[in-house]
Amino acid sequence: MSAATADRSKVDSALLRFRIMAFATGVVLLCGTIALILKDVVDVKHMEPGTGLLWLLHGYLYLVYVATVLNLGVKLRWPFVRIVLVALAGTIPTMSFVAEHFVTRHVRATGGVREDQLSR
């Protein structure tokens, strides 16, 4: 296996981990937001323990999501601002889905090439 193939394999696996965590974080955040709206706006009080557990789960998933963003960003040598913006997408309902779409499209379009290699 050549060095380029090994690098591509590492980027592909980092991208897959990022995609899984983006979807998991996004789904739990969306469910938590809907549960919060139902609990507070529609006044469904019996949902209190469930909403707390959803937010706790989102907190732990978000930490893993940020780790996968850092992993992918370091492998592709993204600018710091891009890493921060993609990481923050996990805090806005449905935005992690949008970030996942654009990150995946960018990585596939560049072939997993690092930012410093694009200018060559």
C-alpha cells in the first residue's frame, strides 16, 4: 500500500466517523428541541425526565462530535476557523446535517487532499 493510499484511507475513515457523529448529534439535538417545545410551549409536563436525558445524551455526543471534527480537520489541515464553524454546527438544530453535507462534498471533490496540497 502506498503512502497516498494510506493517507486516503485515514481520511475516508475520519470522514465516516464524522458523518456518523454529525447524524447522531443532529438527531438527538432535534429530538431534544422538539421535546423542549412540547414540554414548555404545549405544556406537556410529563416529559420532564425525558428531556433532561436527551440533553445529557446530546452533551456527550457533542463532545465526541467535536473530537471527530478535530480529527478530520487536522488530517485535512483545515484552517482553525473552519474547524470551529463545523464544530459549532452541532449546537444548532439541523445545522449538523448541513455541515455534514458540505464537508462530505468538499472532501469528495478534493479527493481527501489536504489544504496545503491544493495549492501545488
